[in-house]
Amino acid sequence: MGVVGRALCIGFVAALAATSLAACRDEEQGRPLSFKKGVYEGAKDETVTADAVKAMGDRVKRQQF
């Protein structure tokens, strides 16, 4: 293996290592890898207050033509 071949090999290994390490980002750790069909397993929604529901209803009434 010549100097050029060795440099290409080292470059390939470095690129492979960089790609492998990039896949280990913190935000991807601990995420679910298998899912249950038809079941939402995300965070619970916040409850909406009666005042917020009334405000949304009033806004909808103003948008009707």
C-alpha cells in the first residue's frame, strides 16, 4: 500500500468515525425504538380552562361569514 492508499484509508476511517459519533447525539438518546400501533405515548396535553374555551368559541364566531 502506497502513501496515497494509506492516506485514503486513514481518511475513510476518520470519516466513518465522525459519522458514527454524529449519530450519538444527546437528543436521540432514550427515544422509543419500537411503537405500539394506535397508541399515543407522547407527553400529556395541558388541560384547557373554561375561559380559554370561551375565548376560542368567541373567536370562531367572529370568523364565520
